[in-house]
Amino acid sequence: NTSELTGESKPVSITVRCSSATFMESTNIGFYSTMVEQGTGEAVVIATGDNTVLGKMSKLTRGSSGDEVTGLHREVNRFVLFVCVCTLVGITILWITWGAWLNQDHHAFLSYDANIVNSIGMIVGFLPVGLPSAVTLVLTIVAKQMYRQRVLVKSLQIVETFNSVSVIATDKTGTLTQNKMTITHILWDTEGVYKVPSNVPEPAKPETILQTIRRLSSGAIETARRLSVGAATAVRKLSSGNINQPQRMSSAFNDDNEANNIPNEASEVQIQAFRDLLLGAALCNNAEKQMVQDAQIGQDVSKMKSELCVVGDAADTALYNLCVDKCYIDIDKVRKVNPRLKALPFNSSNKFMITANEIETLDSSIPQQERTILVLLKGAPDIVIQRCSTYKMNNDDIAPLDNEMKNKLFKRQEELGKSGYRVIAMSQLRFTRQEYDDMMQNYKDKQRAASSQEGEDLNGFPSNNYCFVGLFSLLDPPRPEVPDAVLKARRAQIRVAMVTGDHPTTAKAIAKQVNILTTEIADMNGVDTFKLEKDQNGKSMLHLYRNEKLVETHEPGDIKRTDSLSKNAKDMMRRASIASGDLVVTEPPWYERIWIAIRSQFMELETDVDSTNKMEYIPYAIVVAGAEINYMDDFMWDWVLSHQELVFARTSPEQKLKIVSEFQRRGEVVAVTGDGTNDAPALKCAHLGVAMQSGTEVSKEAGDMILLDNNFASIIQAIETGRLLSDNLKKVAVYLLPGGSWSQIWPVFFNLWFGMPLALSAFLATIFCMVNDVFMSLAMVTEKPERDIMSRAPSIRSKDHLLNLKLLFHAYVLVGNFECFTGFFCFCYYWIDNHVPFYSFMFTFEHFGTNPVTPYSVDQLAKMTLVAQSVYYCSVCLFQFFNYFATRTRYTSIIEHNPLWGKGQNLYVFAAMIVSAGIQLIVTQIGWFNRTFATGPVPVKYVMPTLGFGMAWLLIDELRKWCIRRWPRGFIARMAW
């Protein structure tokens, strides 16, 4: 069983003969991690450890280290670096001012010790004490949200990457769909069809009045949606001139059993082709019932219960359930009386399965060598039909299968694919036991005679001249939450590309159901395709089609672009080059290594791609077949990846890796899903690898996150969580910078330059930074996402940093200056109201209280200074409350996103405000604190102006946000953080 490596659940037969030049397809190689399901044998070990196929793949996708520097690390490091530089600059200015001027001209004003205290206060003021705890708390909140969303993230720091994702390359089966395939129709000949009866629904419970209103309202919305889709289709018909073309029915055929004179009970259908199809579904099938123990996340292993489940791949399981649940066949008995003699399992190369069974005979007098052997061929219709020479008609006759009939069958398959069905074909051959034994003996003789065999090896089974019996249509319905999740991604300007191994027609139909292909683009504008065809001169050319009309031809060229944005991709290519000997590693000098290590802490390594200059998208959809990907050059990749809606069908894991790397070379940040070991390189190469819980261990090791429910909608929720994390960290920065640094350094500089009393002591500055602001910033990181968070474009990693000029301008020039003015206004109001004129405390330096003369003694002025400092402290703390409510939304109004109710509810802020206010009262109103830490009791009236200034700032910021919403391309919007 090689499913661990190839993803194919069917076991393969291993021989001593080389059957293929492809290492992974040869039948004389056994791989590490695969399991022997049947038989015995001896083998020669040719590789161990990292030299095995699994080891090489694991080594290639292995991370460089567990403490790799992520984008979030760099953003926090930049913040700290900015603060440290500002602190050093501020202290340098402070000491230059003191040494060059104050110590010379105003020696008695500020002593050496007092300047050291001011320096400490400036250091404390600048340091973002609330940032580490805010980052820790926001990551904890993200972890809890991810757990609720059934997402396991290996490193929470990688969540910041979600904010930049611009393309999601997703699988179809199990991710977009439910991976619960069911057989819906059985088809034979050109017209024969049997609709498999659905389960009888349970009687509905009586609904309440609220449920009735909800049902009626949702029905009205659905009706409006259908009308809009119908109108769009009509417009497309009018624009294309096909006004008289009839509307295609939702079903590709008339599937009414009564209208077709076919009984609903399968046992009553007397058509031989139908009976042969059911027999083939039971015999050419590896699904079976087994006892299974499956532990859920968080479940006690000791409490696991064994359940009897059907085990097998999705298609075989669907056929098994058809026989047992719909047609009431005792499949175990059928298999027992029709024993299997030999089987050729399904593989990715053949795309079909062959079995041989000895058919039950009721006449025991028939000799063993004359008994019937039924050889069944089941697989992809385009492969199976080509191997057939006859077909079974509706009247049980056998007729030749000519090209005209094959085209009719292919057209029927195409119609089914357009409706979203997956199709499986069934054919058969009958031999006597003597003919079968002779055929197998002839095969064994050929094996012994030749060391290698040319052509395909079918284990002795015939390759052609089968009799076509019919088709099974399977439906794997989309997950109900996926269409809305895809629309949510589109609103967030994230392109969703389907990368699947299914037939292009089926992939296109499912893509329409889940909104990857939309009415507005795919139906109204058109779907592009291309094919490799020969022109009149016999030269191979790529023909580009739009709505099946030729629009351009292109001669295939070479791929010259080798750049890549992904660090993981570069590491993989480097390790592969080292392993192959193409690259000799030379260590740079020690000082270069140190410089590179320091730079990597603050910025990403240079790349050949400028991610700010992405390609322009064209409003068309495209469906690309995997067979054509190998012929694509740079021009074709540019053309294909510029489409807004993309579907890649019949792709291999190697082609998925190619698609991911080509997206990256065009400046896209890519998230890719995968579940097989062969998906591991693509998962590691992508900026964000999304592995599946049902996948292999190697894919989980290569991925950055694991979807515990294999659900695509969880990816969109994770992206929203990543954007929320980025938003909240920026809000924390905007909140901390005005009060935590700007409003604390200016009292020191004003004290030095203007000779006024110090407006904020070092102790109060420390309390403000380490206590008041910390609680408020912790409340900030618990904010809910704004309404427009998933309508913004993905952030550009090279431009959108935690700290940028727009954010600094808003925090310092707008909020910081307004907050400083408010604090100094209350500070001056206290002095003037206590009969100390403005010019009696400004520009006085060491003469404060004596020149000009005030009505207070020096001791009294010293006590009043303590009170004035406490007034400034309380004023700034109070203004930070208003700053919080202005900062908690970037563009949304506080009325729409209020903290009291609704989606923006955040009651933690009120608890933080109570704590902050309580700390102010303790520090300023309790006598012991006044005496011990040199603070003073604050009369309430001197802080009241802050309420007016705070409300004024809140209104100004609301006006700014309104202008941004009203004129999203205006000057104010371009200046917004």
C-alpha cells in the first residue's frame, strides 16, 4: 500500500521486474513507510534513512530551525528599534541641553542628579511596556479562536502571514466538497438511465413563528438571487445573439424512472446492462466494512468506541453503499459466491482497476474449465471507452462500438460533468476458465522470457476489446459553508484557485457551485482555455480560446524567470542543489554572518521580485488542464495567472508545486492546501502551507497549519483572524505612542527649554506606562473585527509595517499633540486658578517663585508642583480613555461598532477603565502615596476640561473616519493609518 507516498489508497502488486523507467511507477521497488498488505517475499535494501524516497522528501521539506524569524518578530523588533533610537536621541538632546546651556547659565535650576532622574523618566516613557504583554495576549486570543475554528497552527507568529495572503490554491475533494460521494444515476446505452432513489426524509418538526419568519425571509432572498442570476443569463444571451437558444435544464437527461418505464426498485429492473453494472459495482470494488476506532480532538483515548464503517476510497465506498443501502444487495454473499481470482489495483498512471472473478453457476455438472470468468474494467470514462470495441444495448444485444457511438458516450459524460457529476465507466469481458488460465500462463511465460517488457503491464489482463456496459454518476456535494466563504475571500480581494485532479468539466461545474467561477465574470465575460495543436505547417502552437472561439496563437517558448518571493522555496532549491552536488557551500566571513543575522531580525532578505508591482488582473475566468501545463512558458504563465478566476484540472502534485512557484514569481502571497506526501514540496514552498488532518504525516510536517475538519471555510476564518491580529497590534501602537511616549517626553523638554516646573514626575510617568496603559492596551487586543476587515486588499509585506509614517503621523502629530495640549492646559489651569500667572512659572528657571514674586512660599510652591504634576497625570490618563474609543476602529463609526452591544461588544474596556481610574485615585488621593512618592491630591475641577477636549477629539476622529468612508480615494483616506 503506497498511499503514504502517492495518495492512492489501492495497493499495487510488486514484482522483480522493472516495469517503468519512472522510479515511483516501477513495480520492482518497495518504499519505506509503505505496508505489505498481502503475500511474502525477500528484498534487497538499496537506501536507508534520508536516502529513501520518503527521507529525501522529508529532508527537502524540513524547516531550517524551530526559532525562525517570522514577520511578526520583525514587526515587533522594528517597533522596539524605533523606540530605542528615539530614546537615545531624546536622552542625547537632554544631556546636550543640560551640559551646553543649563549647567552654564542656570546652574542652580537643574542638578546633575535631577537630570539623571529625568533621563530615567524619559527611558520609561519611551519604552512600550504594554507591547510585550499585548502581543502575548493577542496570540493567546488567536490560539483560542483557532481552536474554535478547528485550525491547528504550529507557530502562532505565522498567523501574521494570513494578513498578506492574496491567492489560495485549494484542493476540491474533501476541502471544497464533503468527500461523501453518492451514486445518483446509473446509465447504459445512449438513453438508458436509472435514478437512484434518495432516502426518505424524516417528518419535519413543527416550526415556531420565528422559524417561519426566518424561512420566509431566507426564501425571499434566495428568490431575489435566482432572479438576478436569471437576469444576468438573459443579458448574456442578448449580448451574444443567442436569444432563441433554449435554457439548459439543471439535469443533463430525463431521469424520471416512471417516465422512462423503469421501476424504482432495483430488484425489479430486468435490463441486463443494469444488472451487469450492479454486479460490477459489487465485485470490482475494494471497499469493505471494518471495525474502526477514531479519536476526536480532546477526547479521552480510553473512551474511544469501535464502530463498523465502510473503509475504502470515496468512489468505492459510494459503489458499496449503492449496492447495500439503495439496491439491497448482500454484497458479502455476492463476493463469496463469485470469488475474486486476481486484481490490478487503480494507480495514477492507468486510472482504472481490473478484477477477475469466477461467476457462480447453478449447474454443478458444468466442468471447472468451462465455467465463466468475468473480467471487469472500471475507471475514468475517457480511458475505459477507448479500450472497448463493443457495447451492451438496452435490449441486451451486443453491438460494435464505432467512433460515432464513442462520441455519443463522451458527449454524455461531458453533459454529466457540466452538472457537477463525477463519472465512472464500467466494461467487461467473459472467458471460460480454460481461456483465462491459458491467458495467465502465457503472461507468466513472457515474464520469465524477458527481463523487461515493452508497453503497459496489466498483470496478464487484456488491454482492449472490452464490452462497454455503462456509467455511474457520482455526486460529491460542496460543503454548505464553502460558497459564502469563497465570496468572503473575493470581497477581501483574495483569489481562490481550484487545483484538482478531476476532469476539467467536473471541476468547472463544482467551481461554479462554490462561487470560484461566478456569474459576473465566468458567465457574463467568458471562460478562457488553451490547447496545444498543430497549425497548417505541422508546427505545434498554443491556441488561446475565449468562449471556445480562437483569440490568439502563441508559439511555446522557454521559462526564463527563476526568481521567487518565498524563502521556503529558496531553501528547498538550495538544499536540493547541495544534495545533488550542484552547489558547493562556502561559509561567508564571520562579520558577514553577524551582519546578515542582525538584518534578518528587522527585514526580509532581498528578493528579485517587487511584491508592490503585481500584475494587472483581467476580468475573465480560465480552466487549465494539467496536460497543457508542461507546455507553458513565461508568456503563458503571465496570461493564465492574470485571470481573476482560475481552475486547474487533471493536475499532479508536481504541477501543483509549479503553480505555486509561478504565483510567487509574480508577487503573490500564496496559501496552498494538500494532504498527500507528494504535496509536501508545494506545502513547504508556499508562504502558508495548509495540511489536512486526514493527510499524511509528511504533509502535516511540511504545512504551517492543519485543518482539523478539512474545511476550506476554516482558511477564510483564519485569514480574518490574521487581519484582526494585525489590526489590533496597530491599534495598540496608536494607543501607546501618544500617551506612553509623546505626552511624557515633552514635559521634560519644556522643563529644560522653557524653564517651567516639571509637569510629570518620573514616578507618575512610570505608573502611567507600567500600570494604566498596560490594562488599557490589553483591553485593546480583545477588540472584535470591524465590519470592513474582509473588504480590504491584502497587505503588502514590504510596505505595510506595524509602524509606518502614516501611523506615526496620526499617533504623534494628531493624537499626541492634542493629548499634550490637553495635559498642559489642565496643568496651567491649576496654576493660574491658584493665582500663579502664566509668566510666573514660564521662563523662570531657578527663579521660580521669587522673580516674579508669587503669593506662595517656596515650600508651598513645591507642594503645589506635586499637585500640578498629578493633575497632568490624571488629565493624560483620562484623555487616553477617549483615545481608546477613537482608536478601537480604523474606519468604522463608533456607533456601528460600539463596545456595549452587537458584533463590536467589548466589555473588558470598562473593566480596564475602572482599574485605571482606581489607580489614579490610589496614587493621588491616598496620603501615604502622597508622602512616599511625592504626589498630590487632585481637585476634580482641574481635570474636567479633559472631558471637553476628549469629546472634541472623538468627534474630530469620527469626522475623519466619515471622510474616509465617503471619499475612499481622497487625501484623508490616503493619509489614514
